Amino acid sequence: NKIFSSGSSLNAAIFTNTSDYLDTDAEEQSAGIRISATKPVSELVTLSSKFGYRYSTFEQDDSDDELLNFELGVDYRASRRLNVYVSVGYEEKGSDVVARRYEERWALVGLEYRLR
């Protein structure tokens, strides 16, 4: 994690997981990377971006999955208590198993109000 003098930040994580499902004797192993960055463009507006990649293997059916996602967003601080944010994203999952494959595009508009 790195925070720059301009207020920008860069975060990166590499991970690995092993899941052992006791009821089915199945095992899943995955590894991946997540990278995110933020950049304030003014006192009120911050840009953000995220990238992720995950590779998973499943022992029970000897299959592999790949998950790739991107996100771009803008946060606007309307007041001390109210933030408005907008994000767009893309996610794609490839797999040896056809039923697990998908491609998705999405948009999000949100409000965050602090009661305190």
C-alpha cells in the first residue's frame, strides 16, 4: 500500500486460498491479484479504479476457472455528510465447465449519508 503526497493511493494484494468442503469432499484452490488506485482531482472529487484476477482449480471435477474484473468510479463529496458515487464495471469468468462461464457489465449510482 502506497499513499503519495498528492493524496493518491495505490494498493496491491496477491492472495491464495484453499477451501475444503467437508460435506462433499471437494477441494478448491485459488490464487490471484487485486490492484486498486485512487486519485483526488479536487477537494470534492476522487477517481478510483480496481483490477482483479483470480485463477481457481476444482478437484472434484478437475476443472479450472479464471475471473477477471475491472471497475472505474467517481466519488463526489456533496457535503460533510453526503457523498455521491458512480461506478462502472466489467467482470468475465471463463471456465472448463460451460455453466459457470459468464460476462457482465454493470453500473452503480449511490448515495452515502452520515448520520453523525
